[in-house]
Amino acid sequence: MKTGRVSRSKYNFGVSDLNEKVDELASIMTEFGLEKARLAGEGWLVELGVEPEVRGGVAVAAGPVVAAGGSTPVKKAARPAAEKKSSGPTGIPVSSPMTGIYYSASSPGSPPFAKEGDNVQAGQVVGLIEAMKVFNEITAPVGGRVTKVAAKNGDLVQPGDAILYIG
């Protein structure tokens, strides 16, 4: 994997140190399927991101990832398997409003908030997303039957990722 490189540095750390940080950030993006990531320190900032390319009305990830301060392209990280399915589930998607870790239950030993086949009411908690050590309740926008649970417990979700579908 190619990553951004900085050819000179006017800060109190070496170029190889910054290159290691860029490599680490690119590795994290690949591991978690992230489209954007930022790493900052005192007096410096490195941002990596993917610009989507639109083809026939559908956004396709294509553009290079760029590191601030000079760069070479980095390929886009793979998207989570839940988004790769071609025949989509039926119903209204309940999407993640933020980046974080999805939890299907309030604790490891507790039953899930909602599973396939369950009937849920509008406003009912159907999952949790942990972001920055804060647990955020995800509620059903409508009432109905859960037709598909797209996210698995412990998955990293991004804004707009479908967590489950209500039909």
C-alpha cells in the first residue's frame, strides 16, 4: 500500500516519524473501511480521505487519498460487507447517524434490542453506537417488523450505514 510521504519537516520530529504516522493512519483506514481520517499533533496535521467518483448517478470510490504536506495516492479502503450486498433487503433502513461501534444489546449478557422478525414501535431503542466513550441510543423511526439486521454486534459503522431494516 502506498501512503503519503513528507519530504521535509520543520517540526521537532523526523520525516521517518511522520511517515510512520501516515502509514499507521492508512492502515487504520484499511482495517476499519474508513473513507476519512485525521491525525494531528502540535503544529502539524495529516488528513487522508477518498473522493467519490460519480458514474451513472452512483458514487464510486475512486479518487486518491491525499496526505497534507505532499503525497502519493493511497487506494480506498474496503467497505464493510454489509454494504457489498447487491440484492438489498426490504423495508426502511435505520441508518447510523455517526461513526462508532454498534452494539445490539445493552450489555454482553443481555438480549438484543431488536432481532429479525421482531415488531418494533416508532421511537423504540434498536441499538447503541459507542462514539468517544459515549453510548448513543439508536431508535426506530417507524414501527413495524424488523426484516433484516445488517450490522453485527461490535461492527464499526459510519454515518449512513444501515444498521437494520424495518418493513
